[in-house]
Amino acid sequence: METREVLFEYVLRLGDNALILGQRLCELLGWAPELEEEMALANIALDYIGQARMFLSYAGEIEGKGRDEDQLAYTRDVLDFRCALMVQQPNGDFAHTMARLFLMSAFNEQLYGWLVRSKDQRLAEIAEKALKEVRYHVRHSGEWVIRLGDGTEESHRRMQRAIEDLWLYTGELFTPDEVDQAMAAEGIGPDLAALKPAWQQKVEAVLREATLERPADGWMPTGGKDGRMHSEHLGHILSELQFLQRAYPGLRW
Amino acid sequence: MGVEVRDPELERIRAVLTQVQDPEIPQLSVVDLGIVREVVRDEAGVPVVRITPTYSGCPATALIEFEIRRALDAAGFAEARIETVLSPPWTTDWITEEGRRKLKAAGIAPPAPGERRGALFARDPEVACPRCGSTDTAKVSEFGSTPCKALWRCRSCREPFEYFKCL
Ligand SMILES: [Zn+2]
């Protein structure tokens, strides 16, 4: 692949992770356990959709085929998506929703924190903007992990299960493939493995405070960010996300 | 980067911008909020208005650009360009003194200095009630009607109010 194609793939991943996580959170509108949390989730979802727009617009420019953020979001098929398995996971109960948001936001905090120094200036600027928001997401979700983990017997049990269920998908985030390696070699993206210690420290500190057990690292699936083997959930997410443009192609406001 | 020298045309453009309201907090102009970063001339001498979005997903961003465009056109500055800059990212520190005064007048407490950003279970900042000035206040909800505002209430005068969060 040419550098430009690799960069397109890489930026697409950043955009798709933000888009699908944002879409997942949007599904909770009208379903949150209380009004205050409803507002919080909607605001966090909006941050991620905003980040997705910035990344996908840039991806479209890199590709140079005239596709804009909307076309990339609404007209690509499942296999052309490049999002991590983590963001595809269902909302589940509130513990799962918060555990997923926490594990992913803590990853994004490290990733964007690195990208601020990327040799790609546009990525650095987007990351600088997004980093401020993501720090807040880590705080909000981290507080819920602690509150539920160190809460009642029932909330503890549920949060422990959520962390265990989702731990499986943390491996892919830190497993570099040839796209990650090429970007790291160019100074555009980080060495993913090098981000892990800081992420681990943060996550473990929260789990400790939440009186939760850190799951063991076993075999972990990959295949989301390279589109090789998505979860069965992604198609369902897209059927809702893309419904309007599928039913009425090219429809505009 | 353009040099900020006295330039009557740019001064007039700045004056026009002080009349463009923020769509979500109409008491404040886009200048008060620090959304307008600078008004300069590019190499060709064309006036450029540099603006910065507040939050990535702020739905008002596109509308703000549209309103600025409309105001510039109406004032005879159709040739002026609008440029969006992301870096450095917008911060509430850029809300002007005038903007903070207007926020308070509108019943919205301006961002408190020294609010801790990021620590888990951080203590809430000391926020003065925009109506009676009392600092005996409490946060009701981290989120309010827009991404930038939280809901608070005053224990002295018992009124609810909005607080413009630090970013
Ligand atoms: Zn009061």
C-alpha cells in the first residue's frame, strides 16, 4: 500500500471507533436509568459523533475520491468498516455501558494524548481538541465503575461481570497490525504496545478503588479494526445508523 | 499569520462580529465567547475571520458559521473568508470579561477559575449564584440544556441556575 492509502485506513479507524461508540450511546436515548444520566450519555455521544465527523472528513480528503464524512458513515458496507470489536459490543445493562465507555475512553485518552505530537498536523489538531473531551468521559465513566463496583452486592456483581465480558476486547486495541506499524514508523501514530502500561495503570487504579478484580489476560480476538472479522453486532448497528440513506439514497436536509 | 496593525476595514469587521449572537446563548456574541480567534488579512490581502468550535459535536458550530457569513455579507464584506481552526483548542478561558458579565446578567454562572478538570470524584468548584451572589450553592446535574452547561441551585435564594462549565 502507498503511504496515502495506509493513512486513509488509519484515519478511517479513528473515525469509525468514534462513530460506532457514539451510535451505541445514542441508542440509549430515552432508556437511561435517570434523566441526569440521559443528558450525560447524550452529551458524550455527541462528543464522539463530533470527533467522528472530524476524522471521517479528513479520511475523505486523504482518499481524494470525493467522499465526504456522510458518504463514509452512511454508504459503506459492514466489511468496509474499521472499528475495534470493543465499540461494537452491545450496551447490555448499565454496568456494561459504563465499563465499555471507561475501557475505551481510557484507551482513547492514551491514544489522543500521543497523537497530539503526531507528525500529521491535522491529526494532532483533532486529537488536541478531542483529548479534552475524552478526559471528561474517563472521569464520568470511571466514577460509575467505582460507584457500582463499590456499591451494593448486586451492583458489584454486575460491574465485575461487565469488566470480565469486555476485557476480552481490550487486546485488539493494543495489538498492532501492519497499518499501525507503518504509521508508527512514520511518526504519525504511536507504538500501540507502548501505550499499554499507562492505560493499565489507570484502569487498575480504578478497579482497585471499585473493589473489582482485574481479569487475567488470556486469548483475545482481533479482526474489527482491520475489518477481517467483525462481530455479528456491527451489521445491526449499521442497519439503524444507515437506514435513511439506504432507503432514500442521497437524501439531504 | 497576519500582523495586527490598525486596519479600518478589519476594525469594521470586528465590530460586525460583536453583533453576531451565539445561537444557544443569544445574550452573548461570538466575540464574547471567544469563538472568533482573530480577524486578519491573508497574503492576497483578503480579510479572514478565524473561528474555533467550542465542542467537537457542538450542533451550533455550523449555524454560527452561517450567521457570521450572513452578517459579513449584509455589512458588505462578501469577499471576507471564514476559516475554522482547531488548534489550540477552545477553552472557557477565552470568554471575555464582557462575556462573563453578560453570562451573569443572563442568570448563567461563568466558569469558575481553578476548577479541577479530570480527577475522579473531584470536589465541585465554588460557584457563586448569579442572582444573589451567595456561594452556598450545589450541583444538581453535570449536564444541562447544552453540552457547555451544568445545572446548579442556590441554597440561599433557592433559585436554580445554569453554570458554564470549564473546558
Ligand atoms: Zn441565589
